[in-house]
Amino acid sequence: MVLLENDSFLTELTRLFQKCRTSGSVVITLKKYDGRTKPVPRKGHVETFEPADNKCLIRASDGKRKISTVVSTKEVIKFQMAYSNLLRAHIDGLKKKDKKSKSKKTKATQ
């Protein structure tokens, strides 16, 4: 997994969307990130760890290539605006929902 800066993450995410436009999918996950690189210790070892500020870890994968970035609280608004514009531009290949649910309701009432 490649940890990128915010701007380079968005450009690589654009490339992933363009590559998977005809076939394939892109999986995006968001997670609260406290800055730890090691797992939390089990019972017995009490370690107090206070993060300096809240961060968000964003990962994207197309099955072959994985990219990620960490967004701090100071950069959230700027990143969110750029990220939402990118999603609006590239999420047009979604499948339309079938309208079979309406016919099932009419059969149930009869």
C-alpha cells in the first residue's frame, strides 16, 4: 500500500476511476486514524496514548493497486470539497435499480 499526500492521492484516485470505467470496481474505505503504526496491546499492558488531533485514513483499491492518504483536521474542508467533486465526476457507471419491488407489493396485497 502506498501512502500518498492528499493532492497526489486525488490524482491517483482519478486514474483508478478512469481505468475501471469500463469494467471493474474501486473500493474506498474511510477510517479514524490515531497515528498508531503498531496494534493496541492486550490486557496487562496499559499504555496511554493520546493523539494530538483527529485524523482520517482513506484507502482506495481496484483489486490490484492500493493507495491511501491521511487527512488531518486542518485539511478536511479542502480535501472534502475536492473529493466530492471527484466522486460526482466519476460515479456515473452505477447500475440502475430494478423496479421489481413494486410488482411484489401488488402480489402480496391481492
